[in-house]
Amino acid sequence: MDVLAVFAGVLMVLLAAAHSILGERLIFARLRQGRGWKDSALGVLEQRRWWALRGTWHLVTILAIGLGVMLLAAAPGQADIKLILGTTVLVAAVY
């Protein structure tokens, strides 16, 4: 078993979770409540653009989790990377 691949996979999944949670708490919560940045462009964000920005943010999280799972599956030496990659891309496309 490749210990470095396991470590990298776990770290990637934790990083993805932190990315999603911190983005919601520190960025999107402030924008939703109208606090924080005073940039005039943020005031004119339409609802569609708001959801596109938020969706793109969490799409990175989905892809990072998929990469972490691929690293964890590859650690023992025998893994079906194509299945994991296909599932990750499918989930990202449906999202």
C-alpha cells in the first residue's frame, strides 16, 4: 500500500470539505446578508449569476473529492480509476 497516496487522498478530501464550508461561511454568507464587500458590482449580481458563482465554487469541491477518492483507490495498487473518474464527471455534470 502506498502510504503517500493515502495521505494525499485524505488530505485532498479534507481540503475539499474545508473549501466548501469556508466558502459558504466566509464568502457567500456575507454576500447573502449584504455585509462585507462594498464593491458596486456585487450589488448588481442577478440571481442567475449568483447561483452560477456558487455552483462553480462547489463544482471545484466535487472534483477535488473525486481526485481524493482516486488517490485513495489507487493506494492499494489495484483500482478501477476509469470508474471513479467517470462517476466524478457524472456527478459534476448533474450538479
